[in-house]
Amino acid sequence: MDKIPMTRSGFAALERELGELKSKERPAIIRQIAEAREHGDLSENAEYHAAREKQGFIEGRIKELESILSRAEQIDTSKLSGSVKFGAIVNLVDEDTDEERTYQIVGEAEADIERGLLNIRSPLARALIGKDVGDSVEVTTPGGQRSYEILAIRYE
């Protein structure tokens, strides 16, 4: 099995999610199913079917998180420095719009573009790896060709 690179904070966040699912979500859905069963005929009981469906999603996510965490390779990014590597927090400026953005390059399991967590396998992350402050990178995006300049690199 392949190891999954992950930051310490990403690992901790997935552990918290797993704990929440096991200690709160799973018992709550079991109670909902029990209550729905008390309403009688299960064949036309929408509450029961909805609760069972939700239970399936919860159990699936628990299995997924357990698999990810068992294969996770935590990388201590606080000991890194220099050019862009896994775990780097990179400040960029779009050379066309002068819009500044900050991304942290993380593993696939913890990526969340809305929160600035950029998947290491994304085109932008691949273009940034190995670059230094002041370097420009060209990236092909769904919206066309984009050019970014690296303003700062830091590790936490």
C-alpha cells in the first residue's frame, strides 16, 4: 500500500473528524433508526430509509478515514525551508490581475481549495514545486493559461 503524505495539522483534522463520526454521528443515527422502527411498517417509512442512507454514508466515511490514517505519512513541515516543497505555504500574485493568493501544498486527503489547501497533484502545485521566491510559473487551468509570481515561501 502506498503511503499518503500529510501535514501534521491535516492528520489531526482527519483524526478529529473520525472521532466525531464514531462518538457522536454514529450513535445519533443508530438512535434515529431505532425511533423510526418504532413507527411501524418499514417499507413506507421515509424517516427509516433516510436514516439508513445516512448511516451508510457515515460508515463509508469512517472506513475511508481509517484507511487514510493507517497509510498516512506525517511530514513535519516546521523543519523544512528553502524552495517550494510539500507543506510549503506559498504567497502568489496573479501576474495578469495582481490578485494575491496564499496556498499550502498538502496531500490529496487534506486538500480543500476553499481553505487554501492545494492538492500536491494539482497543476499549480506541480508547477510550484522546486521554485523559489521571485520565480514565475505558467499554469494551464480550465479558464486558460495563468501566470503567477512567488512572493513568499514559509513553513510552519
